[in-house]
Amino acid sequence: MATVHLRIGDLVWGKLGRYPPWPGKVVSPPKDLKKPRGKKCHFVKFFGTEDHAWIKIEQLKPYHPHKEEMIKINKGKRFQQAVDAVEDFLKKAKGKEQGSDGKGETKGKKTSNKPLKILEEDDEDLSALRDPSEKDLTDSDPESSTAEKLGAGASSGFKWKSSVGEPVKNDPHFHHFLLSQSEKPASSMEVISKRLKIIEEDTSSTSIQAADSTAINGSITPTDKRIGFLGLGLMGSGIVSNLLKMGHVVTVWNRTAEKCDLFIQEGARLGRTPAEVVSMCDITFSCVSDPKAAKDLVLGPSGVLQGIRPGKCYVEMSTVDPETIAELSQSITTRGGRFLEAPVAGSQQLSNDGMLVILAAGDRSVYEDCSSCFQAMGKSSFFLGEAGNAAKMMLILNMVQGSFMATIAEGLTLAQATGQSQQTLLDILCQGQMASTFVDQKCQNILQGNFKPDYYLKHIQKDLRLAISMGDTANHPTPMAAAANEVYKRAKALDQSDNDMSAVYRAYIH
């Protein structure tokens, strides 16, 4: 392996945890942030994000020599925006050079020439392009139009400081999107209750939508409340990473304790039981697989109920039925606790990206207390009134999604059976009114035979079953959901439970 000399200001590709290589810049860490012991690493600011992290030397590669390679293996929209941000940065840097005094340095700025030696993975002796000013990216890199949610590693607990020692509150590199927006967004530091929008429905019922539950034009100021999180599955893992990245103090617990290790390394604390987590924290979230798991977590031995005290907040994020929510809410509030349900619409990828949609109902004051947490994990959130409403809405959403997925699979298999090209069908779908990321990704999964779970098939079948039961309770027909449910049950019988929901395709070909 060759020794490569990197300096403050060098552009690199950094590999952080389970995330793909991302373009960044070597910067100076805050004075009060110590380098991890026993690790040879550099402090990197990632482009297109609000992320700073210590990156091990073996996870760093020079930017330019590896640019084409990285672009080939990463095709996402946010990744491309990050690369575009690098190119914009280089253009600005070039403009500064041309406007300098001709000595390669911008007037009035000093350049550090002391190199830092690292051991690079590659066999070639390569060096990254350096920014002439070699100052931190915090006030020199270009604006990005979105935020890619990466884990912040050892840096997740500190606040980035500006040159005058104040927290950076309006960093343009942290952007989210509103699901709906009828007026100009207010400051992200404003209390969320001041920006609630009342929506009157035809049924005369009232739902309350947060007009801005995300960090518009500013970075998140994490709550000073202690956060607990129970359940580190496909959805929970991404949520916790983003909570840590945005500076929240988080205590975690998972039935399989080994899953906690990664988050402990990222700065989380470990709780030995659900009861211990709740007793240690002000707000505890849970995200588990089904109603039975949700009830066991609260009512079982060393469960949540054993740690509930007056004023403690419990937020149920699992997708369950309204009856389960009613039981959990009553159990928590009877002990003096405060209860909120907040199931999330999305997938593992959207959870990792911090782009979930949160549907909340129950104690509105808890919803407001969770503001910074919801900003960290999602792009928008809705408060839907009394407990149970979010469960109902979530089941309806997943019923629609599950039925749609089964129809897509049916169409692809019918195309094959009639001698039509499945790829051509996908191309046509993506040019028409049904074009969406969901259709493209799920069809690509099927065509490539890649059913790595993004949302478990067994979970979408569970949601269909619960939605059908809800329809029975309301004496409302759900024939499409019932038909789709039978196809998913067939897929489960073919041992597809732990694959992605797109594996329902296999029910049609066996």
C-alpha cells in the first residue's frame, strides 16, 4: 500500500458505516472534539449534507482519481447532487485562484503546508486536489438542494461552531421537503405549535397538519430531552442513526442485543431492558414488527410499563391496529405517562435517508415535544387528532401500497406469459402517469431477481390483514385488499416472508 499525503482542504471519497462512498473534504475538527483513540483517521465534511465525521484512513480515497469509479457504482439522485456540489465548489475555488495575487493563494489568507500522512488502500501514489484557501467547508462550500442522511459516527454528539463561537443555525446544506406548503416556511427554530395548520374535512372531523415539521432553511436544534429507542429493525436502525447524527442523546435497546453495538459506537447509550430505557429517558420511541410485539414490549416482564412514571412520554411507531393503540394508550396514561402514536410511511432506504412521513395522533403536547426528533427522521409529519387515527391512516396507506405492488407483479408476469418484454412494460410505465420511484425500484427488483428487504413481505401482508379487519369493523368492503392478501399469503407459503414485498412476484410464477 502506498502512503498518500492529505492536507486540510483535500477532496476525498469517504466510506461511513453501511453507507456508500460519499464526496467530502478534509477539514479541521472543532477544538473540543478529540480524535478517537487508537484510530488513524481524518475529520471529513460531506458535500450535500450536514454531516461531519471521523473517517478511518482505510475508508478514504482521493476524489479525482476515483471519481469515475464512484459515479458508476452510485446512481442515486442525492448522490448526483452531492457530486454536482463538489463541481460547483471546484469552480468557485478556481475563480478564487484567478482572482488571487498570482502566487496561487487568495489575498489575505494563509495556507498551511504541513501534510498529514495516511496509509491509503490503493497501490498507486495518488493525491487529492487541494482547495487553495484550505479552510473549513463550513463557510466555503456551495449550497445543496437536499440532505443525504448519513450516520455521523463519533461526531454525532457535538455542535458545529462558527468562527465567532455560535452554533450554525441556518446552514443551507440541510434542506428537507414539505408534503404540502401553503405559505412561506417559518424559521426552523420556531416552536412547531406556532405553525400548525387546521384542515377541515368533508366529514366535519378535524385533523391538524404540521405546516412545517422539518428543518426548512436551517439545521436541526436537537431537543435537550433524553431520547430512548426500542427496536432496531429495518426502520428503527435508520431512525436512530439520524437522531444521533442530529445531536440527540439516545439510549437504545433491542431484543437481539448485538444490533445495539453499531449505535453504541456512534454515541448511543445502552439500556438493558425496556423498563430501564423508559426510566432513564424523557421520551421513548418504539418500532417493532406487529401488535403482539408492541404489546409484549409494554406489558411484558421488564416492559415499558414498569418504567413509566408521571410525565414520561411513550411514542409507538409500530404499524398496528387501532385496538392495540387504544390498549397501549390506556396502559400508559393510567400510570401517569403521556402517549403518542407515530407510525411512519416509508421504507428502509427512506428511513436511512431521513425522508419518512410521520403520522401522529394522541397527546398533542408530546407531538410538539418530538419536533426535533421528527425533523431528524422525516420530511414531513401530520398530527391527526385522537389516538387511533394514525393507526387507521397507516393501515389504509399500506393497504393501497400492498395491493398496488401485487398488481404490478401481476402485470409483469402477464407480460411474460403473453410474449411481451417486461423491461419494455417498465419503460412504458415510467413514461406514463404511473411513473414513480416506487414503480421503478420495485420493477427493477423483480427484473434483477433482487429481493433484499426494503420493506418485509410478511409485514405488508400483516398490514393488509389488519386493514381488512378494520374494514370488517366498519362494515366496509375491501375486495381488492382481500385479493392481494391471498397473493401475499401464497408468497409466504413459498418462503418469501423475509424478502422484500416485491417478492410477491414469485407467487405468480410458482
